[in-house]
Amino acid sequence: MNKLKIMGLMGCLLLVVSCKFYSLSGISIPEGTESFQVNYFQNNAPLVEPGIERTFTFALQDLIQNQSSLTLVNNGGDLIYEGEIVDYYIAPQTATSDNVAAQNRLTVAVNVRFVNTKQEDGSADFTKRYSFFVDRSASTQFVGGALDDALDEIFERITQDIFNDSLADW
């Protein structure tokens, strides 16, 4: 009976210790990595919607803080996220029999450069374009609360994709 208790205790201890490097959420934080920084994402889209660069930067910071044990720093981070918003546009998607838009699509695209300063060979670094869209009825204009809701949905998807590509090891 004592051997069974000892083996159970050792199994629990091994599980707790191994969670430092690999968590049940699927993220894989390299050993020695403790911090991250998200540099301000400039809005370089041809059509500029004021404030979305700030909203996106904060959304990425919040997601990484909420889904990892990493500490947000202003400079000198072990993981560095930077880039720019390169596209923001609204386009009609479907038309009615009167050749009037029935739906409009808001699309946002972001270029991201990720650097893992703990891996000197650069094997974890990447530069990638992320894009997502939402469709709304043509009677809904992308202003005010409708715009905020659409951007929240788009940024949630884009930031989760960035997080998965940089920290999830599936």
C-alpha cells in the first residue's frame, strides 16, 4: 500500500514540475523565457480608421498575458511581437435583385514579426500576414458600437492565431 501512495505522489509531483514547461492549454514556453513585449503596431492601411492600432496592440498584449505566465515588459523582452496593420477595408459581398449590397464585409490584415531572443539560431522567429473578416447586413454601418463589435471579433481571431503560431506547440 505504501508503494502505491509513493508512486501516486511521484506521479503528481512529475505532473506539477512538467507543467512549468508545457501546460495543459497547449502552450509551450521555452525554458528560461519569462517576458514578452508587444511593440506598438502602426496603422499603414490605405484606409485609416483612427485608434485601431492601439486597440489591436492592447488586444495582443491582453491575450498573451491572460493565456500564459509571461510578464509584459516595455523593452528587453524574451519574446518580441511587432508589425503593422496593412489593410482595413469594407467591401460589398452579396447583392439583392436590385443590385444593392445585401451584406458588407470588413477585413483587417496585420503583418507580424515574431522574435524569440532565447533561441539564437532564429528557428522560432517568423514574419507572417494575418487577416480576418466579418460580414454584416448592409443596413448595419461599420461605425460606433457596430464597428467596435466587428473589430473585437476580428482582433480576437487574429491575436489567437498569432498566439498559437508563436507559443502553441501542436
